[in-house]
Amino acid sequence: MGEKFDKPEVWLALHSFLVAFVWEMFQMPFYEMGASTAWQVTTRCALASFGDAGVMVFAYSVATLIARNRQWLHHATWKPLMAFLLTGEVITIAVEFVALRVPWGWNYSARMPVLWGIGLIPIAMWLVVPLAALRLAAPRTPKTAGDSASMTG
């Protein structure tokens, strides 16, 4: 299919966007939407899903450095998997913390369960969506063993 599509990051980004978009749409009752139209909500969810996919690729890159193998998703051990999930969780908590405090950010609805002021739905998202995206991306990438952690090849 082409060398660019052999890279796990490409498939992870694609599947991350798709799975995150579904999650984003279903979590909308936990956020204040005000008078937003369905189209506005859908657009916001799509933009958030692009951000989620970007964070997921970054987290995958961090895990790749730890695993020293770009194809670690085929034989994930606890170290790269924990690095992947924790990187995403830390970024999610930071984004939620900031977005709840700036005028252009968002607000939770009364339905959002919170712990220390941060919504538990976004935290849960960073356990469910990344694992689903990894599972979907793995069959589409080669299982080449020993690929270096270099992001160039």
C-alpha cells in the first residue's frame, strides 16, 4: 500500500481519530453545550478528535523510545504500554485543567463525575480509546522486528 502506510503512527492516527470521534460524541451530555447546534457540536468533536489523535501519536512516540522498537504495538510489554497510557493521561489532565479555566475552553455539565476538579470521563477516555486504537492499528502494520526507535524510517 505504500511505505508511508507501513508506519504504525499513520494507522494509529487514523484509528485514534475515528474511535475518539465516537467517544467525543457520546460524552457530550457531560459537557455544557449551551445553544450549540448539532453541526457546531459535531465540528467541535471532530476538532477534539484531531487533537486526541495527535496526542496519541505523541504518546506512541514516547512509548517507542522506551521500547526501542517502532513496532512495539505487536508485542506490547508493560513499560511501553504504561508510557503510552500515562503520557496521554498527563496531557489530558493538563488540557482539562487549562480548558476549564480559560474563556475559550469548556465547562462540565452536572452529569460529569469529577475528582479534584477534573472530569473522570476524559480520564476514562485515555484508557479506552488508546487501547482500542492500538488494537485496530496493529493488524494494518508490519510486524518488522528490531525496527529502531528512529522516527525517520
